Amino acid sequence: MTQAPEVALARELGLCYAELAMVTDRDAGEASATSLGVPVKMEAVFERLKAMAATTRRLINQAVPMIEATPVACGCSEMAPDPALPMGDA
């Protein structure tokens, strides 16, 4: 899955955006997984999510204070150009 729709909406609204992704299974797009005929079981995906929960919590707990302490100078809050207009005409 991608975060493309969320990124576009955040930009349109002038919001800063960051993504945290977790790989729960590697079968998507891998010929070896489909050629072996080994289906991904939801139980395995949930086990992987559970195993990564502590690391994810720790990462978020460390990142949020850093984000709050960092002055925003990224330009995200500037209004995005109107997609209906040619670049630079907003």
C-alpha cells in the first residue's frame, strides 16, 4: 500500500506529513511467493504486527517530542498551488 492519497491531501491542506510503514509480509510482487504456492495467512500478518508493536511505540514516543521541539520551516503550511492552474500561477 502507498500513502499517496494522504500525502496529496495533506499538501492541499497545508499540513506537514510523515509516514511510518511496517512490512508485515513480503509476498506482494514477489514471484517466489506466488510460484511456491504459499499463501499469506492473516494469522502470520497479525503475529508480525504484534511483534512490531513495542518497536513502533518506542519510535513514536521518541519522534513526537522531537517533532514538537523542531521549528517548522518546511513550507508545508503554504497553500499548495491549485492543480487546475499551470505551475506558478497560484
